[in-house]
Amino acid sequence: MKFRILLLLTILTAIASVSVAQETECDNGFVLFDHEYLATDPVCIPEDPQAIVPLDIITFEFLMINDIQPAVSGALAQQFFMTTQPDWIPQFMTVTEGLPDVGFPANPEVVLNVQPDLIIGTVGYYDDSVYDEMSMIAPMIVFDAPIDSIGQDWKPNYEFVGKALGMEDEVEAIVADYDARIETFVEDLGDTLESQTISVVRAVPPDQLGLRLAGSFTGHILDDLGIAQPESQQSFYDETTGFIQINVGRESWQDVDGDYLFVYGVQPTEDGTTEAQALIESLSDDHIWNALSAVQNEQVYGVNGHWHGFGVLGAHDVIDDMYRVFLDMEPSTENPFIVEESEEDQED
């Protein structure tokens, strides 16, 4: 079986109607794709790709919200949306119904069988070892955001996918909607948070908290809002690990503190509460936790997994949460990605 797959890949490589990295001209029906954050040399891709294999969460999300059926499904992506965007699971199931699971690491045989004309991935969210095989099946483009300047900012990634799919106008509208909601929230907020800091941490069982740094998904949103993070979280990323999160144990929990503290988790608990809620409740008698000023001032909030990121859906949900916490109101500018309940759901 493995020999047959390798033979097919070799044949595909020999007859592929796309140009290799160093070429600057593409065959009819193809365009040369280049981007500031493309991980490789420019790649010839179809002008109008129809069978698209997404290997990362952002691309799955992009296809889902634009009602574009991918060529594969993904159990890993489904699990992510279950924990961060449960309202969107029906749409995810609709656009991936009957499709094979691409697997993780991505299975080249599955990808070969669906005969894609474009594969999209992001560094860090697929196994780099499959690149050579995948790029022999179909043109593959990989988004690579510098950790020291882009981190988990969702907008460049959306622009990357949008350019590949010829949907630049749609992406521009998506970003404009987000920018408009940021501007409106800042106006509604006024000076409520002037000189205040917001700390965002992830629950890391059993006894650690993850400081979300400036380069993280929420770090970018706070920066867009002009809201400061505590000094312990102002580094763009951890130069020691290359991550946008620093895990701290109880002996360093003072680094967690801020004027406001948001705690999130991405795993449900057996009793149906969120990981964050369970953690906060479990710390009610902890003397180190209770010494934090945010705890003493009752400014600790347990929030859901959408604070983890990574795309536009989570970004709007964070803005919604901000309205409810700081202004005790529903957003004055509507979230464009709210999923309306069906009549059956309302009856239940």
C-alpha cells in the first residue's frame, strides 16, 4: 500500500500542471501565489480552487463561516469548535458532512483520495513532516507568522487565506466589521478602564495558570482596545520557549494579578461547568489566590474557551463578553457571527 501511494505521488509530481518554487510563470488556470507570511517560495495555485484541504483551524473556520465545503473533515478541528465555538458545530457538521477525516498528522492517503487542487496549512498547526508528500499531491501553501511580531493575530492569517481563494473583498469586510465594533466599544467604554490593567490567564491543571502574553490572541484584542496588560504579561512572547504563554505555579501567582482578571479554560468538567469556573471555585479558600487584588476586589471572571482564539469568531465573542462585564449591557454594535437558534431549539 505504501509503495503504491509513493508511486502515485511520483506520477502526480511528474505530470503536475503547477510550477515549482523558483519559477515565476504558471500554467493556464494557475496564478503565482506570494505573501509576506508564506513559509516557502511563491507557489502556483489554481485561480479558482474548488477542492480545498484545510490543515489548520483558521482555514477550517474561514471555509465554515463562508459556507464553503472543504474536501475533508477534521476531528481535531471539530473538537476545537466544540470547546470554543459550540454554537457553530451544526454549521461545521453541515459543511463537512460525509467527508473523510484528514487526521492529525494529516494522512496523505486521505488527501490523495479526495483529489484536492489546493492544500492550506499554518506552521505549528499541522505536522511539518507531511509537507513534502502533500505538496506532491497538490499545491500547498503554508502560513508562517513571526512569533516576535505577529504571534496569534488572526487578521494576517485571514488575509492569507482570502488571497489564496480570491476572497480579498470578503476578508476586507470581515476586518472592517471587527474594527468598527472595536471603535464602538471604545467609545461606549469611555474612561471606565483608564489606567486599569486586564490580566488574562488560562487554567493549566492541576495547579498552574498560564499568563497570556501580548502576542497571544487576547493580547492583540486588548491592544486593539488600547487596554494595558499587567507588566508580567507585556512581553510579546516568551523568548525562552518561543510560546505566547508563560505557565506559573502557586509560588508565582502574584504575576497573575491585575485590576481585572479573566480566567478561561478549554475543557468541560464532569459537572458541566467550564474549566475556568471549576478552578475559581476550587480556589475559594486558597490564601495565595485570595491575596490577589483582583480577587479581593471581586473582579475575577471565568470565561469560556473562545478567549483562547484563534479566529474572527472568538474575537467577536470576546468583545461581547467585554460589554457584559464592563458595561453590563448587550453590545451596541451587533456581532455579525451570532448563530440564531432554530425553532426546534427554542421549543426545547
